Amino acid sequence: MIKAFLLNLMIAVPLTAIGFEAKALDKGFIAYMLNDFSTALSEWRKQAELGNATAQTNIGNMYEAGNGVIKDNVLAYLWYSLGTIHGSDTAKENKGELEKEMTPTELTVAGEMAEICIVSEYKNCGF
């Protein structure tokens, strides 16, 4: 009986931790789908600052499309770069496509901004 309790606890605790992260992303996604871009950005920014690649990619999408923010390819590329660093294949693909539309100067600026963002621990990321 104690073994079963401990086994359930060992499974439940990690799943609960995953649930907290997923809940924040879901709240951002739901807000985005309801065109509440301000809330979506706020929710995803919290996760992005923790290094969450999906949230970083979603922010990149917002800047690329101009949803709730001023359309800005430099900031979109910055966030796609961060998402790529943290393992998002979607960010990598989007970054590659966006790169084709950008000037060398824009790419340099985006790279420098990504560096500043990382060094500042996500406090200075072009928001």
C-alpha cells in the first residue's frame, strides 16, 4: 500500500509541474484565439522568460503577423532565434523563411538584440 502511494506520488508531482506550465501556455493560446493579444503576449512572455521555446515562437509569430503588436520582422526574428536556441523546429523554419525577406542590417540588429535579451535574462527583449 505504501509502495503504491509512493509510486502515485512520483507520477503525480512531475505531471502537476508540467500542468502548471501547460496551463500558462493554454491561457495564452486561448487569449490569442479570442483576439485578446495583450493577454496572450503577457502570458507567453512569462513563459518565454523561462526559456520556453513554444512561447518564444508564439511571440515571434505575433510580431511577424502584427497581431496585437506592430508588425516587426526584426523582433519576430529575435524571438524565432530564441525559440530555435531552445529547440523549436517551428521557430527554426519560420526564422529561415523570414530571413529571406530581411536586409543584412536587419539581421545584424536582430542578432544583437537576441544577445542583449539573453544576457539581460529576458528583461530587455524589445518589448
